[in-house]
Amino acid sequence: MTGPGGGAVRLDTLPGAVSNLQVKLLAPGIYIYHCAYTDIPMHISHGMYGLLVVEPEEGLPAVDHEFYIMQSDFYTELGGEESHPALKDSGHLRFSPANGNLEEPTFVVFNGRPDSSVGDRALGVLGSSISSGDTIRMFVGNIGPNLVSSFHVIGEIFDKVYVEGSFSLVNQHVQSTLVPAGGVAGVEFLVDVAGDYMMVDHSIFLVHKGALGIIHVEGEDNPDIYKPMEYSDTLRK
């Protein structure tokens, strides 16, 4: 949002009060919004943010599926190897400003929690099904508040990357794309082969902290593009 503090001063609203702000959408693109009330890092760390898309007047080219993905790092008093199971088993986890200042997250996740898009919540399982031959567009945000994201889908190449969320700056045939803290990117790709594709931050040990999702694709085998071979077949070659 264009204006001092992105409008935060005008939207600091006390209990029982009402605030109003009128703005104009000036430029198409993918954008993050977040709370800017003091203390800003603490408010962002508690999940006060979101992702929005302003399409060009003519719209974006049609695709079969669109997804909004937001990566974020969370800082609690639990850490290390116990951190991921702790979210499920230990109830409330107390925020740790110290771990935030040290940039040592307990969790790094997509859409708010570990396992947000695996199993019966995987993309293509929850919601409309995805079939081989379909096109996918993802609007990918990374609020941080500290870490940069190396966004990657294992087994796919991004046909298009809208660099830093700009629809006028397009890269092609990209394997992983960098999404800065407080930044965004858009990716588009065609899924040629059925199966499960892992969506990760390719700072790959962050998978242990929750940065993993699954894209489930249904359809027939496509041996012209992907043909598993028996070990004996490989030897004969």
C-alpha cells in the first residue's frame, strides 16, 4: 500500500473503535500485507499477515489451478528435533523473542502449520483434483520474518516465474526461485506426469521443521517423458 507506513498509523484501532482508510490500487502484482503496530517483529511472528494479488486489467492467462502459498517461520520455546512433533502433542507453545532475535526458528511452514498440505490436505486431494496435462499457477509469499525461501517443487521445472511478484518481469525454465523475507514470487508449470510432487524450501533441512507440501497429480503414465526402467534394462543399455 502506498502511503506512510502502508496505512498502519491510520489503522491502529483500539478496542471498541472503528478505523477507515481509502486506497487506490496503482500497480498489478503479488503483494504481502502485514501488521505494523509496535512491536512489528512480534506481531508478524504471531501470524498477522496475508497475501493478495492485483491482476492486470486484462487479467492473467488462464490456467487449470491456482494456489496461494505463504511460507513463514515461527519461534517458540521448544526447538531441535522435538520441535515438529511438539506442535501436535504439546498444546500451546510459548513465543520465544530470544529465538526470534537469534533467527533460530522452531518451525518453517507453508500456510501456517506443518502438514498443512500433505496427506488428505495435499493440493489435488483437498479441493479440485489435478490431472496430468494440467497447468498450475502458484502465488508464493514469504513473510519471514527472518528467513529467505528457496522455493522448489521436486520433479518440476517452472515454465514461468513472475520475479519478485512482478507480472512484467518473467523468467523461464527455472528450477528453484528465491523469495526474500517480506517478498513474493509467482510460478507456473505444466504437470506432464501423474504422481506426488514435493513442494519444499530447498534450504533442505528446513523440511525437518515443516517446510514440505505435496501436490497430488492423477492420470495415466507418460513414458515419452518419464519411464521408470528395471535394473536389468539399465544394464542392457
